[in-house]
Amino acid sequence: ALARPGAWGGKGLPRGRIIELFGPESSGKTTIALHAVANAQREGGVAAFIDAEHALDPSWCKKLGVDIESLLVSQPSCAEEALQIAEMLVMSNAVDIIVIDSVAALVPKAEIEGEIGDNFVGVQARLMSQALRKLTGGVSRSKCVLVFINQIREKIGVMFGSPETTPGGRALKFYASCRIDVRRIGPVKEGEEVVGSRVKVKVVKNKVAPPFRVCEFDMMYAGGISREGDLMDLAIGDKLIEKSGSWFNYGDLRLGQGRENAKQYLRDHPELADEITQKVLASRLAGEHLLAGNGNGEFDGELE
């Protein structure tokens, strides 16, 4: 979507960096990562997906534009195996983006071989710390993007501040160049039927651009992030599209009554959507070209 690269300060995810996507369940973390994978593949890159949750859906991947045939997929049996695979892929210099889904599902071998109820305090955190020390240099040299998806937990007894934290210890928080908080903030409806979610993304840490930027977009159940919805939001902000009551107008042209009808009109008229896109991009570039820091190179184009 057009808004997301602006949120983290460039055309896409920065190469040679570690990224953490975290948030509550069903907020769209994996979908955002798969959009990044699809975009990398469209640019001729090689992508790998380490599925520690054993929950990757090939049909959903295809809907998002991921080429399943060329996607390198691994479903490791333990955390050590997953991180060793990630290390081999990074050191090969042959992969452009690696997604690990998720940190919370990386179970140390000692925990798998033990009994349910046994105590393994800090084992996962030590493992992540050791792995990241080895991975961070290789990621920088190979210019690949390493994306960790993470869940959230709550600390007990916190009286002040947010009780939320992420599994895997503090190491990932330090080594990640971008930490992206993904939240579902409401439903997207067609009449009474819920057809998607409104998602809010906040970059809570950013080493390659100014942090704390926020963007929102529609995550549709039928096909992932709605490019038309994102385009409308930005065009309204740039006053290219005007909202009059429930109607959306582009100049003298009426796009439709209601947001979903206007989005459908843009889907049915791709040449009009392209025209508005070019005007929005021109406006974005004019406003953003003075901002410094795009990492060590980026994927060309946006994460669609």
C-alpha cells in the first residue's frame, strides 16, 4: 500500500536490516509480511518463509500475489533448527527477504524434549540473543531483509505504563532497525456484512528514518491490503478526492456513494486509479525528498 512506505521512511523495507512486526492476534502481521514477500518476488528477488507456527496457508499466499512455486518454505521442529536455517539462508547471499513466523512459536529443543509443566526460564531469550549476535552482521553484508513476526504478552503487576511486552527477551528489540506495531482498530463493512478490518500501523522504533509515524489501511478478507482504499485515504488527504456527505468525487467525476462503492469504481477503472496514484506519488515525493535515511538500499516500488 502507498501509505506504509511513507510510514517507515522510504520506498519499502530497508535492505540489510532486521525488522520486527508485532501485535495482537489476527491483526494482519503475517499478511503484511506476505505482501513484502510478493513485492520482493515481483522485483526478481528470492524469498524464504520459516513457518514456526506451521500455519502458512498456500491459497491465501496466492491471493496476495506470492509465487508459491519459488517461495522457499521451511517448517522447523524446534527453535534451534529454525535459527540455523535462517543463518544458512543469510550466509548464502542468495535470498532477498526472510520471514520468521513467529518468535513466540520458536520452541527450544530442551522444552520440546521436557515434560509439560517443566520450567525453562530464559532459555528462549538466551537462544535469541545468541542467534541475533551471529545473524546481524550477515544480514548487513548480504543486504537481505530479515523479518521477525512476534506476538504480545502482558507483564503481571504493572501499575504504570503499558503492561504489554513481546516474547523472546530484549535482544530482538535492540537488534531490530524497525519495530512495527500492528493493530486492528475496527471492522470494514459492506452493509451489515464484515468484509475486512481497519488496521493501524505505528513504527515504534526506526533507525533509518524518523520514528513514531502512523498509517492506517483496509485489510480485506478477500485479498489482503486494499490498494484502492489506501489510494482514497491519501487522495482525500491531498484534496485530490473530495468527500461530500456520503459521496466521493474526483473533480467533476462522482466515484460512488459510500466508501466501498467508491473503491469498487476505482477497481473497475484501473486507468483512473493509475492517474490518481501518479498524482499522489508526486505529492509524496515532493514532501519527503528532504528526509534522510533509507537504510542500506531498498526494494524498488511499494509494498503493495
